[in-house]
Amino acid sequence: MPIDCNGKHLLISRTDSIGDVMLTLPLVAWLKETYPGCRITFLCRNYTEKIVSCYEDVDNILTLDALQELSPSEQIQRIRSLKIDIAVHVFPRKELARLFKKAGIDVRIGTSHRLFHLLTCNVRPDFTRKRSPLHEAQLNFELARPLGVTQTPDFVQLNHWTSGFKAPVTLFPSVIEVLLTAGKPLAMLHPKSQGSAREWPMEHYLELAEKLAERNYHVVFTGTEKEGALFRDLLPQHPYITDSTGLLSIEQLIALIERSQVLVACSTGPLHISGFLAKRAIGIFSPRVPIHPGRWKPLGENAVTVVHDENCVTCRKGEDCSCITQIPANRILELIP
């Protein structure tokens, strides 16, 4: 018999990066659809809190950073004060598994493929993400089989659950406000990934930017200040090409993606945001396991992915490969309306 979650308070723990967190949100939507009377708290990091707050099915947000500011005894009291009935370790962390047990959460769900879960989790679904053919969003549902999941959701279902993500209303820096008033279609290019993905060469992004500007798009390069320092001096001096690196908060980035027509990036958080917002999200990937699009492609009906050769022999061997560099700018341009 599945665990009945109606009237229960669930905690979903996912404390890694933006893309990982976003691909966990469909699980939240499924829980709300299946158990309308449940309440959901999402445990994440400070830097993904604004992402989670955009999803309408999340009732409350708890940040790991805030917990870590407390003493061990205060952490236990904080968790107890939330009166959580069920905790799901989507992203396993030993210290959190121990904390939830000490706090007396009745049902603690974690994969059986983490040794520390043997002592800390009392419900342990037997599955592993390693070399699984499933997408990351689908894999998250494996943890919810004790809660009543009987079938892995397909992409029609997963894409449906992206609709609960809503961009915040916010003001933009003046340089962005000016270009928005011009009324041109907006294309966003996010070249870097902070080391989380295989990256498409910068020279291809520059070529794509110039060709988009020729097609009357206003192109905005995005990224952190540190990332911008790597390529800012290379950007063409063009009235339709703008550098926004280091200027946007996460709320402003989400809101700007909402105003855009297309976003091009490798496997990064902004790509997933764009997909959830039903924009033309173009993801440039390596076909190598486990970083291939079958595992990490963005959700959303307008999202597409590109690899150079899905049957690349080097990638199939799991070896380091630079075939992503062979994807030409024109191939991406063809996917942009």
C-alpha cells in the first residue's frame, strides 16, 4: 500500500544547482495533484530560493544556508517546529539524513544506494541514477514510488507540469529597460556554465550573435560578473548586442527570459528556466553519458537540443570529447524563428 500523503506535510530536499532543482519541481506538482490536501516545504540553497518561489505548488521554502547558521540542537528544534510528516531526500546529504532522523520525522525516504541511508532512512527505494536511461526529472519520481507513483511520467506529463512556474514582476537595470522599449525580439545567449557542462565555443556564440542582430534581434549576453570577464572584451560593438553579465539578479534574469523569444545555452540553469517559461530554449549538448540530453534536456514544449553526432564513438566510450565544438552557428540559427 502506498503511503497516504493527504493532509500530510512533506519536505522535498534538493540542495544542489538551479537545473537540478527545476527538474524536481514536476514531482511537487504530481504530489499536489495526487494529494490535494498535502502541504509541501522545499529545502534548497539560498541561491535557488528565488527559483523555487516562482513555482506555485510549493507552500514553503527552507534554505540549507539558514539551517547551517544554527547550532546542532537548534537545527533539530527548527525541523521539529515544522511538523514534517514525510521527508524525501531527492539529493542525498549525510548531515540532513541524520538531522531528519534526530528530529523524529516519521517517514524518511532516500535511495538504498547510499550507505548512510541504511541508518537514517526508513523507506529506501531501490534505484540508482548512474547510467540510467531515464531523464533526471523522471528519476526523481523513482523516489516517490512509496508515495503512490506507479508509472514513470512521460514528457507530455512533465511538460504539462512546467506551467506552474511563473516569472516574478521586477524592475530591470537601465541598460535592459532601454533595449526593452525598442520593441525588437529578444535573443538571450548564455555561453558559460560554471563548469557544470561541456561548453560550446565562444567564437560560435559571437558568430550567432552577429547573425541574429542581422535578423533584427536584440541579443543579450548573460552570466555572472566572473563569467562576463572571460568574454566581455570579445563582444562585437553593435547597437543590437548587449552585455548584461554581472548586472542581473536571479529574479531579473527570470523576468528577462520571460520577455525573450529564445535562449541559447549549454546544460545550465537558465536553459531550464527558459524551457519552463515555454520559450524557445535551445540546449547545446555533448552526447556523452551521463551529460547527454537524454538525461538533462530542458523540459517545455518549445525546448530543443542539439548534439554534433549522437552516435559519436568517443562519447559512447565515455571518453573526453570535443565534438560539441563542431556544431556550427548556422545549425542553431536554423532553430530560431
